[in-house]
Amino acid sequence: MARISFLLLALFAEMERTFTAERASHARAVAEAAGSQSGRPRTHPEDKIEYARLLKVQGASLGVIATKAGIHRTSLHR
């Protein structure tokens, strides 16, 4: 009897996991169709990144670029 109970609980857990994955997938699809961006948001706008690249080409140091562009020094290394 205990084995049947265990198997039923395992079955219900697997079903719940499947249903949860389906709900999440559907929610992502609906959000993308509505125009929402899924995933982690970008931390710096593209214009700041381009400005930092321009300063780097001009020979500015990382500290100067970080101050002028408003991007943290660690992010500039990446």
C-alpha cells in the first residue's frame, strides 16, 4: 500500500511540474506577442555604450570613461 501511495505522489508531482512549465511557456509567449521583453533587462542604453567606445578609441583611461559615460568600471572591462 505504501508503494502505491508513493507512486501516486510521484505522479502528481511530475504532473504539476509539467503543468507549471507549460504555464510559464505560455505566459512568455503571450508577453512576447504583446511586445514585452523577457529575460534580464539591459543595464546600459546603447548610446552610453557607443559613447564609451568612442572615448576608448580616443585613448581615454577606464576611470575617465566610467565617469563620463556613467558606466561602472567593471562593466567596461566586460
